[in-house]
Amino acid sequence: MTDYTLSDETKERLTKLIELGRVTVHYGWIPFIVYLGWTQSVPRPNLFKLLSPLPTP
């Protein structure tokens, strides 16, 4: 079996990359779900009405 050894610099870069991925998913999940709902609904709602906190008549 091959033994993979990583340098400290590589470990640090991987740690930063994983942390960046976690932050991206954390702050991007809800906007992604809203985007999917907006693009997949028929008829497509107006973007202002979709994001407005006021009720639509």
C-alpha cells in the first residue's frame, strides 16, 4: 500500500480550501434554493415580488 505523506504547507492549503468550501456552502445554500425555485416555477414570478417582504395583492 502506498503511503501518502503531505507537507505542512499542503496540509495548510487543504485546510484553507475546506474552510472556504464550508463558508461558501453556508452562505450560498439559501440563495441557491431561492434561485432554483425562481427558475423552475411556472409562470416565473417577478424577481422584485419574489424578494419583497411585503405581501402581494
